[in-house]
Amino acid sequence: MRRIHILALFLLLGVSAYANKGEASRILVHTLNYLGQDYKNAVKDGKVVNEDEYEEMEEFCEHGERYFQEFSSDWSDADSAAVGSLIEELVTLVKNKASYELVAKKSAEAKLKIIAITGLKTFPSSYPNLEAGKKLYLTECAKCHGPEGFGDGPDGLVLDPKPRNFHDNERLKFISPSHAFNTIRLGVEGTGMRSHVGLEDEEVWNLAFYVISLRYKNAEPEKDKELLQKIPLEKIAVLSDVELSKEFNLNNQQLADIRLNQPHAGNDLFLKTAVEYLDRANLYYTNARADDALQSASLAYLQGIEPIELQLKATDPELKEKLEKQI
């Protein structure tokens, strides 16, 4: 059964909710990810090894060219020409059945150029929380992907294609958290993978980092602090395991350290901060310093509760609402 891919979705949606600049650019970047990664399944040594896959690559290119004309209409002439040239080169490479390395490189160049032009954010502002991601996974994903992520959930048994097995190392080692973020956020048309547009970005990043970490859940992190401090969060988010290994010369244990890393100070410290500010607010209030009391109460929420709000929401939504109202 032929699949309807994300680039085709661009054309079908037109000026719908997805056609705003942020989402449109995200979909285009997401599609370039697919093209750059899946081309290796279509062509090898200058020959087509899978006709269906190659046909999909041609469709990616065809729809990409058509959509680019609409998407870039409000760009500067220079930016439009630069990206247009990259897409044209990419199309030529695919038509000529060029090597996977060349296609992947050109799709990456186009992707980075679009990100630079649009200002699309491709990494989280703070380190995602795997425990919060797990809680969301169990409510949002487990029914199809299975509680442990093996693609064996009860609702997924009737789906075609089958849900992703997050322990499939041969596939997942090429998938970055950023790629997973886009898949969770946008879904994949023509499959059972629906979009999750109702989740906050932070929640989607928590989910993305969690599913990428599943292959390493039984590994014992060595917590190589020097290593963990050396690699910036942006790189960890946008690079796949293969790319991380290549750029930073990492072994499997070091990859496990990175994917399982949780550099959080601990939720108890945030709650301790909230209590300290509330005690201070109470002291100010009893001394008739209402403005100072109000400021401390506000800081109790902003610096003590807000940083762990999503975790509270996932764990105990009623408590989260109660704290918000009381403070």
C-alpha cells in the first residue's frame, strides 16, 4: 500500500492551520529529514534497489519543488534563490541516482538554510525530563507502541504500517530527538501516527527524548561528566546516534550516557525554593509589607512551581491546579 507522505500533506493542507510559517517550515524541515535518511533504502551504487522507495523519493522531490514556490513567496530574493538552488541540486542528485552520502549532505544543507531563514527552533530550551516523558508516553503512545516501546500495543495490532519499534537499533540509530519531535508534533499522514498539536513544546521534547532513550534503558550510565559537559544540548537534540558518534567519536556506552542523562537538580530543590519564598512572603505579610509579600509569592510560583509544572501535571493534575490557584 502506497503511503501518503508529509510533503504531499503540504499541498493538501493549503492555507489551513498548518500553513502558518512556523508549522510549514517545520514540516518542510521534517520532510528533508525523511529524504536524507530514507534515500539509502532506495538507491545503492547508482542503481535502484527498491522501486517503491525510489518512487517515494521522486514524489518527495516533486512535491517539494511545487510547495517551495508557495512557501518562499515572502522570503528575500537572495534567500529564495539560495534554498531554491539547494532543492534543485537535491532533485538532480535523486534523478541521477547519486550516492546516499551526497543526497544526505544536500538535504542537510537545505534544512539548515531553511532553519536559518525562518528562525525555526529545533532544540529545547532546557534539558528534557525523561520521567515526565515516560508518563506522557504511557498515556499518549503506549496503546499503539506498547508499554515498553516494542510496537506491540493493542491498538497497533491492526495498523498498517505497524507502529514503530523504539528498540529497533538499525532504524533508530539514524533518528534524532529533533526528528522524533517533528513526528510526534505533526504525525505521519497515511499511517496510524496522529499529530499531537495539543501538547506543549516542552511535553513533546520530553516524549522525543524518552523514546530515543528506550534502546538504552537497561544500560548503566557511567555519568562521564566531562563528556556530558562537552556536548551542547542543541547537538544532542538535532543529531542522531550515528551522527553523534561520528562528530564526537563516541562508543555505545557514551551514547547511553548521553541519551539517559538527566542533569536536573531534582524536583525537591524546586519545591524547596517554593517553600522558602512562601515563608518569606508570610513574614513580609505579617510585617505589613504587602508589596514584598506579593513579589515573594510570585517568585514562589515562577521559580519553584513553574519549572516542574509539566511534571506535576503529568503526575497529579489536581494538585497542579490547586497549587496554581492557592499561590
